[in-house]
Amino acid sequence: MDTIIAYVTDNEEDNIKIYEQAKSVLRSGGLVAFPTETVYGLGADALTEEAALKIYAAKGRPSDNPLIVHIANVDALYELAEQVDERALKLAEHFWPGPLTMILKKKSIVPDSITGGLDTVAIRMPSHPVARKLIEMAGVYVAAPSANTSGKPSPTRAKHVIHDMQGRIDMIIADDTVDIGVESTIVDISGEIPMILRPGYVTKAQLENVLGEVEIDPAIMGSLAEGVTPKAPGMKYRHYAPEAQLTLVESRNGAEKVVEYINKMTREHQDKGKRIGVMAPKETAGMYVADVVIPVGSRDDEALAARDLYAALREFDECKVDYIYAESVSTKDVGLAVMNRLIKAAGHTIIDVED
């Protein structure tokens, strides 16, 4: 398959031609990758079952992993969801357009292929201007997981999408203005108590300011039980993973012990001819002896760590390291999202140096 790669510019007339071309692809059942404020998405007409199945095929994604439906206006909630209660409207008022996904009971027009066979649907209104313009001009609701090969780090730059998807999908809209860097927060409001199924830029505290009591699904920092169908993307399978084995290292007594442990393991691997990568905040990045050290954010800026996370994981692949060690981060605010992604990327391989 020849993939069209179209670069958004400052020329509005040229950009309109890009959106028209993308509209034609989506309305004919094809796939279009496009930027959002969180990561690049891989879009298809959400109400066409065959188009959704093409997403699973392009990504190599298990079909029981639900997809998020992207919309351009709040009225779409009433077309897609069986019941739109006061909580949904409050969340939309406070956080849409933006990086929040709601899970609601679905209407029958939403194909089971979108929802992984569940009776709920995940819905989001992105704030990125390219995403919004695409959805508005296409005139369809757009189902869009991240535009990467399933299990690999999500793409935050056009080159990541091109690497994973060129030749597999119809079109890529390139515009490297993704600024959040981790996927949207997913909150399930189909039950009595709202529950966060995936942490993101919108935090638990922010949701509680709007809704009151909000719970966090234990699977965020653990594994989904065998045989349980995931209610949100990324809950069940290994996700966001680089080629090399990633190990998270943490300590209850500060960063010094973590640095000491990682440097010890680095030297042992290097003695055997292996290349080692380390991901650390800028405060400690200079203390490591690894072959490749990538600073990711700082202890005072969780949002910066989120923005740079996936690009760093992909850079380790480019550098052909054999093992990667990463410092754990605070789980306050956006740090919870960063740790959730790191735990999934590491396949739950976590070393506590105090043990």
C-alpha cells in the first residue's frame, strides 16, 4: 500500500486540500493517522465495522481492546451514548475539548468492533486544531487508538508514525505540535462511582473537583486478571514497550541508592559487551555511566516528563541498546500517568533497591 504523507503548513489553502483528501479516505473506509494534543491517533470511521477492523489489522492489535471515538461537538454524546447524565455534561464543560475520555453506556449504532464487545463506549473531544478540523470536515465520528504498532511506544512525532505505519495505512497527516505526550485520562462514568481506568493529563484531583468521589482502578499500577475484558485501551496487554528490556528502579530512601544500583548493573552488563540505556530526570542524568543516558523531565516538572517519555523510549531503539533502566517517578498528578506507562513498558519489572 502506498501511504500518502501530508505535512500541515501555514498555508490554509493547502491544509484544506489535506483535510479534503483525508475526508475522502475516511468516508471510503480507509485509515488516516493524525496528531492530537496527546499522541498521534490512527483514525477510521467509528460507525463502520469494517473500517474499525482495519485499525486492528494495521496495528496488530487484539480486537478485545476497545477504541476511543473522537467527536467534534458535545451533541455527539446523545447520538453515541444511551444515557447522558449530569456527570457527563459537567465533565464536558470542564475538560472538553481536551485530554479526557469518558466511558458511557453505548447506543446500538456503535459497532461491537469499536467497543471490544462491551456495552459501553469511550468518547473524547480532542483539542488539537488538526484533529478537530479533520473530524469536522470528514463529517464522521473517528475511532482512533494511538498510531503505532501495538505494544510499542506511542508516537508523538510524525517520524514515529511513518516508521510504524508507512505502507500499512492510507494517509498520515504530519504536524509535530503534540504537546502533552501521554494518552488521555479515561474515566468510566457508566457505573455509580466514577472510576479512572487510565491516568493522563487530567488528574484525579481535577476530576474530584467536578464530580466528588472518584476511584482509581487497581489495574492502573498492576495487571488485569486473566480472562477479564479490558474496559479501556492499554489495561490488559504489554504496552508502550521499547525493543530492549526495560527495568524500573525505585528506592524509599532517595535517588542516590537508585543511581548506585543502576550503575552497578550497567557495569556488569557492559563487561559482557552489552549496551545500556538509562532514563532519568535531569537532576541525576549526569550521574550515570551508561552508554546512552536520556534526561526525561525533572522532579519538579511531571508534565515535561510526560511530553518526552515516548520519544525517549523510541530513541533507545534507534541507539540499539540491549537493556534500559529507568528511575521511578512521583505518582502525584501527571506523574501517575508516566508511571503507569513505564510499568506497562517494563512488563511490570520493578526493582526496589531496599529489598
